Amino acid sequence: MKRLSILLLLLPMLLGLSCGKKKPQSQSPPVAQVSEDILRQDAFRSTFTDEEWNAMDSAQRKKYVEDWVNLTLLAQEADALGISKEPEVRQKLDYASKKVKANALISRRLADIKISEDELFNYYRIHQADFKGKMLEYNVQRIYLKDQPSATALLERLKTGLDFNEAVRTSSRENLREQLGNMGFVSPADTLFWQQARSLKDGEFGMFAADGGWYLIRHTGTREGEQDAGFEEFRSEIRERILSERQRQVYDELLRELKAKNNEIYYY
């Protein structure tokens, strides 16, 4: 078995570590290494958008690094066994390579797309019939902890299967623990918890600072409230719609450009 060397130099801005080996100035610090394969910080960072990167904590980033290590180990073993040279595998690798390149090209074009507030509101006004309904209320359950490290550690345990009710009983530091942290349905009038719950997908956990500590929350159900939903409530959906339409336009325009200048396309 090839030697596995995990250098765990995640987040050098936090840990202040160096790799201990001389490296060319043009290369960024390593994050992990499996034999001769090295994952460097700039390559790791480029895997995520700014939004995704900023939303992750150190534990989540370590998990992605461990995934890279595991995947690299498996790939290296496939190479050692000659599996990578099999025709079916080579064909899949070629297709995957083309797909990555194509997505990178499309992403370059999409990076120039900007959606202004005026565009969002005009789209809402023109398609207002598509955006009707009552504002949702969310059935919120919460855990309160005194410090961020404890909250972060508990969040990771929840993500890996810890029962939320059990976490409330054993970890919450507020009287609502006696009701298993159940707040009941929160409406827009409860701005803080409603906004946080609204940002979560089904099965997701939220974490935020408030009241001198940190809350972990989830919502276990929704219902229609009394208040009519308006532009603000549909803002993210409108943005997604416009972006989806623009993405399709960029894709179609790019293919038209490429096909127009390439005279060597044949179908058999």
C-alpha cells in the first residue's frame, strides 16, 4: 500500500502552519498529500464559490479534504491495478474531462451575468400572477449554547446523525429545553427565527449568534400564515428564475458561436 501522508494544513490563515518542505514560490501551500498527489490550497479553494467557501467552517472544510484523500487513494489503487487503462474506463474518463472543461467555459461566461434590483422587481411585476400566496410560518425547534465552538461541534454531530431531540435534552442551556426546544410556529413578526428558518431547506440545520450565545435550529413543518407574500418573499425564487433563463441563453449562444466557426462537425 502506498504511503499516505495527510499534511492537514487546512486554513493556514487560522493555523499559521507551513508544509515544512521547500517549494517553488509559484505554488500555494499543500492542504493534503497522498503519495505523489498533492492538493494545494489554491486548487482546493477554487473548487467552491465565494458563497460556499464563506458558509463553511473548519470542520466542514476538513471533511472535504478527507473526501479528497479517500478519492485519491481509490484512484491510485485503480491505477496500480491497471483499471484506468481499460477501454470502458478510459472512455468515461475522456467524457468526464470534456464535461469539466465545458462547464468551466460556461462558468466563465456566466460569471459576467449581473442581475440588478430593477430587473428583479420588473420581472416580479410582469409575472406577478406566478408569485401569489400567503407567507409561510415555520415550526421551529432550537438548541441554545453559550459558545461557538460547542455549537459548531454539536452541529457536526447533528449532520452525522445525532438525534435532534437528544441533542436538546443533553446540550441546550435554556429553559425551553423542558419542551424539547419547541418554539411552535413562528411568523414574520418573529423576525429573527422566522428569517433563519426560512433560509433552511427540509432536513437542514441552522446556526447563528443571538442572545449572548449560539442557536442551532431546524424547522419540522410549515403552514400558511395570514399575511400575503410579496416581492421580498419571492426575491430568491425570482433571481433563480432569471439566472436559469440567462444560463440557457448563454449556453445556446455559445454553441451557436462555436458551431458557426467550426466547419469540421460530422454526424454518422
